Amino acid sequence: MGCTPSIHVNQTGLVICHESEDSNSHIASYSAAYHTRVVKADGTTETSSGVAVTSLDKQSAFKELIPALTLKQGNESLNIEAQTQTSIRIEMKSTNNEVSLGPMKLKQKTMSILLVFAKEDAQSDGFWWAADKIGYKCYIAHNPETAMENYLDKHPDVVIIDHRNSKHFDAEALCRSLRATESSEHTVIVAVTKRYALDKEEPSFLPSITAGFNKRIVESPNISMCMNELLTLEYGEVQSRLKLSACKAVFSALDNVSDAVEISSEDHEVQYVNHAFERLTGYSSEEVLGKNSSEIVKNDRNRPDLNDTINSQLKKGKYWDGIYHTRRKSGEILPSHCHICPVLGQGGKISHVISIKNSTTDTSHILKESTEFNLVNGGLHGVPRRKESIARIHSMTIEAPITKVINIINAAQESSPITVVQALDKVLEILRTSELYSPYFAQQNMKDNDPMTSDLVSGLVSNVKRSLTPSYLSDVNSNSSGKQGHHSHLHIPSPVTSSLSQVPDHIQEILDKDYTWEFNVIELEKVTNKRPLLYLGLKTLTRFGICDFFQVEESVIANWLKLVEGRYHSTNTYHNSTHAADVMHASAYFLERERNKAVFDQMDEMACLIAAIVHDLDHPGRTNAFLVNEKNELAILYNDQAVLENHHSALAFQLTWKDDSVNIFKNLETDDYKILRQNIIDMVLATEMKQHFQHLNKFINSINKGCLKMDETSSMSGNGSPDSTMMLNQLSAPENKTFIKRILIKCADVANPCRPLDVCKEWGKRIAEEYFLQTDEEKARGLPVVMPVFDRKSIRIPKSQLSFIDVFINEMFESFDDYCDIPELISHLQTNYQYWKERDEESSEKSEQENLPNGTTEDDT
């Protein structure tokens, strides 16, 4: 039978009416869709999901609607005059309470509550009226679906679930569903349980706690009891979660600052490290958490009694400040300014120890160790993640004299007047444009004097240095600067062409993944019968708008790719067209990083992609040193200098200009062709490993340090992001773009250790086999053996991979990551390094067991 409509006056001045056949509750009736009919003071109605919280402009509006309300609870009656807001509530609490978390001041907003009761009864009414009197926002749902919907919509602080009867829904299942959502860690979930007689055993609440409940309340419809419970929740659990939420902000801030932060227990057990700590030490947080902090970075560079001195200061409640040497995972030892302080807990005892290592530049070779230079590498306002490249460059075992000069100048700038700083900036610009970056090796400083590493470096890098600046380089700079950067060459992607649309489905399925770093060129090699460069090249070049840029038909591009791929030696295990396709894919991936898209124009993109395609053209599968030793005609032609690199670039242009049907350059204007050609030649020559450290030093000193300096200025002034106009103008300068493009193709050329593990392993086998064949031929012909370690009878492939990564890969990719943010590559690199390290240890153990010191097993590969 129907009941007289009941009226509820909300604390905000809303009158909510409902008609209910099942309940005499004084709360608005909610349908399964959670709808209520809200009657406003002006007489209009509004349907909404939940209770809208608004305020009436005039209290007198209530008098026109209802002169008074009568609430009944048990046998008692409570008359509430509807004349004022305060007559509806008792002891109305203030909202937005201030909560302290250490020095932080937090604002606790009005608490919101979601009631989940299958049917409204005295208990749900008790919570509703208690919430209304205190001033909390309150919502109600009658089933799990509606509860979940409104939980995700309203994000209540407290959810109170009826756990007295499982007839209508499973309270624990609902709790688990709520806990599965992302925001549930900030929610207090309460169970309302039955009241049992004193002589009856009460069931355990542990299963409910396991399901995710934080608290239980024994049923009692008494409004005062409900009010006390809600107040206890607000000032207890809810307030605690507000503090925990603030702690997340603190940790987020710590993860974005430049200093390495470590938090440990009083026993020095590591409990937290930030991203800067990971970058400084090379360890991930998972590797150090729970470990003894002093053991992780232990080395012989610190005084033997240093730890005792630090602990003595901490026990006195004092901090320790000074230079502390940190051992990285790779074995490097870096000095840093360290501040260690205790955190006192109960009884004045130490509860935590905070260690803050400041990223400093160590110029111990040229300055006293106490000289420190603070680098602002991080910030909280959108500054990209930046690492300690500058600290690393000073600890490199390979260092050029010009690097020392630049470090001294940078140090002098720190405390110089502005006029001196400006003058020294000009000096630096002059130094960075000169050919002064060729490094020398401190052989005695090679890592552990490892013969594998020494042979590898000797085979790939020599101390020979080109003394003259090549004409093509000066032409690049002069013509580029005179052409105003060529930003008129916009990137206009070509439409999908007919030949691309005719690619077989099984090939297209693999090509569809080419935009990801996980793309597997080895699979493409298999399905294309060793012609991956044609298919991947056509798709990639089309994506970058090559037809529009060169103003040629797609058939010309396809013919050119076929010609180029045909001149790669398919019999080579490593230097073949699959490697060229792999390098092109990596180059395209790098070009699509946000910073590169902002710096490069389409002319630069075309130069990068074409250079990647031809960078090993007609490679014989032997090294430059081999060709020089056998007095090969190419070595004689190019005077033993960058023999193969000169050959690759020269042959690429010779083949392209021989036939109009393959000539992709034929419609370019003379000036554009000249600049493009010079850029392609420069990038191909940059792949020569003899010049590796020269190019890396230039990149770090001109690009990484320049970005850091501009980031610092931008962050401190609050004027724009790091990719501001000033920074882009600086990076887009012709010479800086040349440095970036050289490192880009170098990273693409040797990116195998940064590929997914299965691809990395395959490339490791292939390069080893190619070096084996060279060693076999050198021995058979009586030629000098360039890399004796690559003897198939004694080689440990994992060891060779570790040496190559340590010497050539780590520094370069970390620096490139600083510049354009490639965390996925760094992650793969760390995984692969660990894999090779484990395989090498297994191989060593097996060799020792078999008493074969240089033995190897099939597992090594």
C-alpha cells in the first residue's frame, strides 16, 4: 500500500521527497539506478544521481515549504524547526580542517560516505542522519553494481557496507571488488556486523580483514553512536589516509630531484631509494631494498674509519657532511658530496637514516678533490628526467685533453662576473668547433686490466687521429648556417602507395609492428628471403614522406632499395642487409622522439635514414685493420683512413647516380643535394669506431651539458619548459645538429645490446661468427691477428658482450637517454647485461670444474 510522501531537509538547504512502499525511512528513496527527485526552494524539481550539494540563498524559503519536521527514533520524538540551517544539525563541525604532516600543512575536506545497504532500515537511517547532522556528504546504494558505479564516480572517503546478512549480496566480494580499483588505497571500508548475545560465540573477523575491510562496527541504530563512529573514522583512519596520500606526493618529489636520496633503518637496511640514486649507482631499487647500505657502495676509496665516524655522529643525533665515494654497479667509483642525518623516533632513538648524495663533477685529475660543482639535474615542474652524465664524463677512463680544459672553464664560470662568463662562453664555442676531442687511452686504467676488453678496444679503436678538418664538415656548417636551418622542409608523410598495399599479408603482419622498439628484424629477414631492407625501407621512408621530399615516384625509391640491398653481402653473418634494416629501424625510432622531432627538419630526417641504409654498403665482413694489414686496394685508395666508411658512402652515391631509374637525388636542387650529401657522408663516417670517444665527448660537452645548463636556467626562472625557444634554437644550430646526428646513427648502429633479449642474443652470435671467420683467415694467411680473443676455440661470447657494453655502450646510451629520453632501451640494456653476466659466471664455473681455464660450452652462446 502507498505511504504518505516523507520529506528530508538536507543540511545544505535541499528538500528531498520520496515515496516508498517498502520503507518508512526518512531518507530519499533510491531506485536501482540511484536516482532521487530533488525539490528546490523555488518549487522546481531536479533528478540527479545521488544528493546534490548546493545552498539556498534565503532561509525563509523553508518556511513556505514546511514549517517543521518531526523525526522519530524508537519511541522518542524530536521536533526540528526548519527556520535555520543550524536547527537541523547539532554542533555543526567546520569543514576543511588543517592537518599537519611534519612541516606539511594539509587541508582535510568534508568527509564523504557511501552507504551500501540492500534495504533501508533503522541502521542505514542512523548513519544517514548522523552524517547529515555532522555535515558529511552521504550517498546510498542498494546493490553491488550501483555501489561500484557510485564509488568510481563519487570517490567517497568511507564506504560502509551492510555485512549482517549475505542474502542480498556478498559483502566481502564487494569489498574485494572495491579494493581492486586504483584509488581504493585511500578509502576506508567499514563492515556493519550483527550484534551477538554475550553467551554466543562471535565468528572471526579475519576473513573480512583479508577481503579488504579496515574496520567493523557492531549494529546500533542510535544516532549518537553512529555520529561517534563517523567522527572516529574521520579523525583516525581517514585522516591517516590523507597523510599517506601526501606521502605519495613527497616520494614523487624525491623521485624528480637531482640528488640521490636513500632512506634506511637504524641498522642501515635500505628502505627507499629515488631515481637519482638508481642513476648514480646503476642499481635498481629492487636490487638494493632490504640490503645493507654500506655494503652496496663499499669501496677502498673511502677512509677505513669513515663509516665509524659517520655512525658516531648519527648516534649523537648530529648529521655528517662531506665527500663520500660511491661504487657503481659497473665498478666505477664516483665521489659525491654526501649529507647523512638521523631521524629520531620514539624515545629519542634513531628510527631512520637519510643519505643525500649531491651529483658533483669530480675534477680530481685537475683540481683538488674538495672542489664541488652542484648540477641541477631535476625539478618538479615538467623538467625531463636528466642523469649524471657530467659526473660520469669526469670519471671516464678515456678522456681527451680538451675535456679537461672545458671543465676548468666551466668551474671558473661558477663564481665569475657576468662579463667573464659571457667571454668564457665564447671561448667554449670556439673550442667545441675545433678538432680537439680525440681521446687517448689510459691503458693502465682499463677495467681490471682485462685482456678481453683490451683486445676488443685495440681491435676497434686506435690512437690515430685525423689532423685536418675534412672539407665536407666545413661545408656542412657554412652552407647550413647560410640556409637558415632548412625548417622549410616540413615532414609531409606520403600516402599509402600501391606497392605497399600489395605486400603479402604474412610480411605485412610483421611490418605493422615497425613503430615499436620490440620490432624483430630477424623475423622479417626469414619471411622475406633475406630481403628485409626493401620492405622495411619502403614502409619507413614512405612514413617519413620521402616521395614528396625528393619529388620522385615510389618506383624510383623501390628500385634504389633493391639496388642497395643487392650490394650488401648476404653471406656475411652480421654486416648484411638485415643489419642495415635494423639500423634504419632504430634511426627512425630515434627520430620520432619528441626532442628530435622538435630539433630536426625533414632534410635531417632524410639524411639520417639514408645514411642508416647505406652505412655498411658492400661490407666485406672484415674490419678496417684487416684491410690495412692485407694491403687491400680500398685501404690504399683511402690512405688507411676510415677505409670501409669512406667506401660505403662513396659507393652509395656512385650507384645512385649511374641510372636514372634509381636516382633518388635527381630532382633535388643543387644546394639541397649538396647539404644532404654532406650530412650523409658525415654520419656514415661517424660510424667508424676509431672516432667513437671523440664523437661521444663532443656530444656530452656540447649537447648534454648545454641542455643541463639551459634546463637549470629555465627551471629557476620559471620561464617555460626545457624545450623552450632558446634551447631549441641552441640545439638546432647546424654544428649541434651534426653532433646529435652522429650519436644518433652510432647508437642505431650498435643498438643490439639494447634490443629485447632474444634479438640481442642472435646478434651476439652473428657478430662473433663474423669475427671468428676473420681470425681464421688471418691465421691461415699469416696476417696479424687483429682480435686474438675471437678464437672460436677459446672465446667466451658472454665475456665479449660484457666488455663491449662496458667500454662502448653504457656511456653513450645513457648520454643519449639524457638527451631524448629512451628508457625502454636502458631497461633492455640492463636486462641483457645481467643475462650475459650470469652466462659468463656459469661458463667460468664450468671451466674451473673441468680444469679448462679458457674452456667454453654451447650455453655460452
